[in-house]
Amino acid sequence: MPEITIEVSDLRKEGAGKVKDLAEFIETSMKVELIVETKTISLKDGGPSKRYLRVLIRKFLHRSKLKGRYRLISGGENTMIVKRRRKE
């Protein structure tokens, strides 16, 4: 399984603590090692399925009360947490 990258540049605007909390949440839930960089979080090879990772990220956004402001987009090996557009 290739390395999976989560882009968290939009979430970092919420605060660096949120990115750290997300990394800790994924590490404890999936029992994998993560590489946390300024704009990305990378999972090493051999991690669980991408579908399960999506579920965990959505669960984190819900528990952190960020679900209304951010959404999850994925394609290929990359996953992005993107700020939602405001409806006018």
C-alpha cells in the first residue's frame, strides 16, 4: 500500500493544536506511525485502509465541532481537509 498523505493546511489556520490533536487521534486509533510536517500528515506504508482513515478523520471533525466548517476530500493517495464555502 502506498504512503497516504493528508493535507491539513486549511485546518492549520484553525490552530496548530488542531493538527496535533488530529495526528494523535489517528495514531492512537490506527496504531501507525505518522510524519507530521507543516502542511501535511503522512502515514507510512502498511497502514489500514483509506476508507477507515476517512471515517476516523470525519469522526475527529465531528468530535472537535469542526464538521460545519471543514469537509474531507480524497482522491488517489491524497486526502485533504478543506474549509467549507459559506452559502450566501
